Amino acid sequence: MVAFGKKLKERQIVEWQGYYINYKVMKKKVKQYADQIQAGALNQRYVLKDFSRMLDKEIEKVVLFLLEQQGVLASRISELNEQQDSLQEQPDLSKVTELREGYRYVGRDLLKLLFFVEINAIGLRKILKKFDKRFGYSFTDYYVKTRANHPYSQLQQVFKHVGLGAVVGAISRNLADLQDREGSYLSIYDQPALPLQEPVVDAMEAAIDRLGYSTTFLNFSVQRSLIMLEELPTPVEEHVDDQRYHFMSLLLNLANTFLYMINTYIVVPTADDYSMSLGAAATVCGIVIGAMAVAQVFSSVYFSAWSNRSYFRPLVFSSIVLFVGNVMYALAYDLKSIPVLLLGRIFCGLGSARAVNRRYISDCVPLKIRMQASAGFVSASALGMACGPAIAGLLQTNFKIYKLTFNQDTLPGWVMAFSWLIYLVWLSISFREPAQETEVNNVPRKSNAVENDDLEKGVVQPLLLKSADDEQENEGECDGSEEAPEESRRPANSIVEAYRLLTPSVKVQLLIYFMLKYAMEILLSASSVITAYYFSWSTSTVAIFLACLGLTVLPVNVVVGSYISNIFQDRQLLLASEIMVCLGILLSFNVVIPYSVPQYVCSGLLMFVSAEVLEGVNLSLLSRVMSSRLSRGTYNGGLLSTEAGTIARVIADVTITLGGYLGQSRLLNVTLLPSLLICIACIFATCRTYNSLY
């Protein structure tokens, strides 16, 4: 990204320049600390104390100016209130119009103040992140928690923004009172659901939301979806977002996600039986299930590139390919052909449009509802994962129509083919291709003023705690050198370049993502073979077990996102969940005692739930530390994480098939051993990467 110091300078309000945090000086100070510690001239305790004092002074400067400006706005609102009271006795339409314009003018000035707070919060977070990168990974949490929770905390002005909220409330209430409501004398407090048609109020509320300090299920879901947002986005007119947004198109996008996840997991309970009915070993189910993931490794890239130009055509292509793939999967039974079965699953993988689903939400959904849309993406994926095995469990029948067989093996293919055909018709009728972005994105910004539309844009995530990556920030900024914005903001144009943008901590996060996807795929894909060998479970029983596992996803996300993340630090949750996954894997081994249903179910549930917690926390951290250059373009952060998870699934499915050559009696331990080794490696990598400063 563009060097933050330069960007901060460009976006400062000229008359307030002396009240912004001095990011450039603090950045130079961090570099001096590093050099002096390396030379042995300073110790870490002094550095922590001195840097904390510097931050306290900078924050105090910002907060005192903020309070001063709040007082000015409050005085102006009081004067307008007096004028409004006088109108109660002698109503005058022209005066009412003038008064409403006065409140709007105050609102626009408040937007400037909110933007001032936002820029400073981003700068503070950036310098804390830079300090952590130089010296460790614990100072940010220490500083924020000690300052934010203190009764005299000045950070509360940013986090809780009670004063700013009161000013927003005063402006909103008075504008609502002046709005013609067909003779109604009710206020916004009496009927808060009544719409207030005031763009300036909407902009203020959106800015307040961006400044909110809370960790909720919604925020957690956004981070987990890896729909990455720019830290200081290029200002785009709000009406452009409105032109690109279409609710039914968003719904179709989420439906594609939901159906694809069903398509992925609907074959898991019956893949072993299908393989044996075609004369292959039961463990060939690993290849059958994994063939879809193999194709997805390639489809993710071309769908990501295609979404740069269109969203409708990739979704149409996806639906057609998935329809064909499922028909081939179903016909393989009557054709007695394993190659047709595998080719059908490969076609299904070639129709994976999850890259398009992510890009549509990131590019075409307005900021004010993007968090809800991202949460919908995560929820649709989770529900699809649960519904797939559940639907398979219901398809326990056997009949023929002409020469076509319909049984538990072929019906998943026929049902999904019919579903994709219906979806294709719905897509063709209801989807609206978003308007292409125009040069409005490239309109130069005036450095001496902040436009209203600029103020309406910004960061959706909680600003201070989100550790976005500034690895690409221009290190020459301290001595005055500058980097060309076009060069520093351009997206990666190849997988190799994208990989080079990954910091060591990001590589660890991707390794963890690989591990948890590998462990989950081993558990899910081998479940039908393992349970048939040890417990003689039927297809329906396996389907119920897998559906129950899938149903835990949303409750786990709610608990972690709304409660646990507010109590523990992310790296603590990361390490704890890795240990729990490791424990679940260890308990799954069949070593001495006879293998029992309670052992398998309890260990599998522990492994799966812990992996779900780990996935959420890991992706939350990954979304914060990923380079901003990976938030756009074909080779973006979402694609890299998808490829890491997909490759893990492919290797896991191949492991199951290869393990089958050693016999089903050894399959369980043979497939669990690599999971255990990778998990232990991830634990050591996490401890090394997130080594505490203290």
C-alpha cells in the first residue's frame, strides 16, 4: 500500500494538521529503538515505558482537540435549538428550511471530526503494529487493554465515543422533528423505526459504526469470510455503490455458495458404497471426494480472474458445469465406469465459483451492509456443509426409470443436477450484472479538503485492534523518500508475487489453515469407511453424524465471535484451539483398547469443533495481517487461503486412498498420523512466531 505517513498527510484537514498524531516521528522513534537495542544502548523495559509515554501524549493531544471541537459543535446546536424553539410560536416555512440546512451543516462538520478520529485511530493502530513487528507481538494488546479499561482512559473517547454519539443524536432528533411527517408529533424516540430521509445522518451513523470498539459475531464472520477490505479505500461516490448493488443478485450469489457446499458434502456418506458398486475398493472414496478439490485448485484461479470483468457469466458457466458434472456422476452407476464417476466430480470442482462469490460481496455490496453480506456468506457455507450429508441420508430408496437407476449412490447426483438447473433458470431471470467501475475511482483527491463522500467511506473493522499489514509500507518515509502510489497499490499479478508479499506470520497462518483443513477432511471423508469397518454404521447413521458435526459451525462462530474473543487474545485462542485439535487427533487413535462408538464420536466432535474455532480465529488473524495489496486483483488473499485449504483437502483424500492399500484395519491410524505431525509442527510454529515480549 501507499506509505501510510504520506496518505495520512494527504487526507489531513489543513486547519487541523497540528492535532493529528505525529506518525512520522513515532515511526522514526521505533527505528531508533530497534537500532539502540541492537547496539545494547537500551533495554526493552525502558523502550516500553518511553514509547508508552509518547503514545499517551499523542492520544491526549488528539482527545483534547476532539473535546474542544465537540464543545464548538454543541454550542452551534444549542443556538439552532433556540431558533427552533422560537419557530414553535411563529411557524415560518422558509425559516424551517434554513434551520434544517443549519443542522445539516453542523452534521457535515461532525463528519469531518469523525473522519479526524478515524484517521488518528488508524495511525495509532499502524504504529502499534509496526512496534510489534520490530520487537514482538504483545505490546498492542497490553497497551490497548491497560489504557482502554482504565477509569480515566482517553482511549474511551475513541472506543466508546459517547460525546460524539450524543452530538449525532442531537442532530438526528432535531432534523427528525423538522421533517414533515404528515402532521405527526412523534419523535424518533417514540417511533425509531420510521425512516429519516437525511443522507448526512446516514453518513454520521455509518462513521460511528466504523469507530465502534466491539468484537461481535458479525465482525468475526466478516474476518472469517476473508472478504478483505481496504484500510483507507479510494473514495467512490455512494451512488456508484447503489448502482452496482442488487439484492436479488446478492441472494443468488449466496445461493451459489450454499448449493456448492451441499454439492461438496452430499456424496461423503455414500462415496465408499458407490466405489464398491463399481468394483473398486471402499477407500477409493478418497479419490472420488478429492477429485472435486483437485479441480478447484485450478478453477479458483480462472474464476478469480474472470470476476475482474464479469459476475454473471462466471456464475452461468459454474451452474452449467456443475449440472453436467452431477449428471455424469449419476450416470457412472449405469455405465459401470469409475472414470466417468471421477470425471463428474472433476467437472463439479471446475464449477467452483467461491472466488466470484467473495469478489461480488467485496466489490458490489455497499459498505453499510457488507458486514451482513459477509456473515451471510459464512452462514451459507456452514448450512450447506450441514445440509449435504443430511440430504444424502434422506435419499435411501432404489428404483429405475427406463435404464436409469435411482438409489442412494446416484440420487445425490440427480438431486444436485436438478438443483443447479433450477438455479440456472433463476439466475438467468433475476441476476443483474453490476455496472462496471469507471474513472470515478481515479479522480484525484484534493489534499486541502475532505469531501462528504470521502467521509462516508472508511474501515469497516474495529480500527485500533485490527492488525492490518503494512509490510509493504515505504521504509524510506522516515528520511523523506516517497514511493509511487501506482506501484505500491497495485495488486499482485502472479502467484509467485503474491507469495513474496507474505510475511512469516502470514505463512504460519496459512500453514495452520492447511493443517485444520487436512484434519477435517480426514475426519469427514474417511468417516463412512471407518464407521462401516468398526461399527457397521449404515449410510443414514453416517449422514446423521456428519450433519450434526456441520450444525455445530454456526453456534461455535456465535460463541467465539460474540463472547470468547472478547475475553481472550486471539493468539491465546489460536494456541489453545491448536492444542485441542491435537488432543482430539490423539484420542482418535486406535491403540490398545477396543475401538468404541463413544471414543470415535467424542474425539471426532472435539477435533471438529476445535478445528472450527481454530479456523475462525486463524482467518480473523489472517485478515488483519495480510498485505493490503492482496485485498484486490486476481491473486488476492481469499484466493491464497482457498488454495491452501483446497490443496490440504486433496492431499488428505489421496492419503485416504493410499492408506487403503495397507488394509482397512490400519486406515484409521495411518491417516491420523500425518494430521498429528502437522498439528504439532503448527503448535511449535505458533509458539515461535507469537513469542511474548515479556
